[in-house]
Amino acid sequence: MKYENQPEIGRVLGTPLGVAWFLNTPQLNKKPVVILILLHTKKLKERGYNQATLIAEGSCQRTG
């Protein structure tokens, strides 16, 4: 995703992460905590996106 410049894959990769959270969490009402991982401004400008953010968005869409 990052090295082949395919940001659209990020949300797709995040979906199984969200599913795994629900499958491995005994308390189904407990939501995961998502912490922002900052990307250096130079890298963000070069790449145009933060891959960690995209993956987190996919996971959060799945977990609500």
C-alpha cells in the first residue's frame, strides 16, 4: 500500500482488524481505542496520505 502508492487498500486492510477485535474481545460492548499516529509533515506531503489513518478508518467503520 505505502510503497506502491495504493491508499485505497488501507480501509480494506482495516476491516479484518475490526473483525478480529470483535472476535477476540469477550466484552462485545467494549469499543477499541484508536490513537492517532502522526506522520511527519514532509512524508505526508510526499505521499499524500497517512497509511495508519486509512487502516484505522477501515477498522473503525467495522467496529462502529
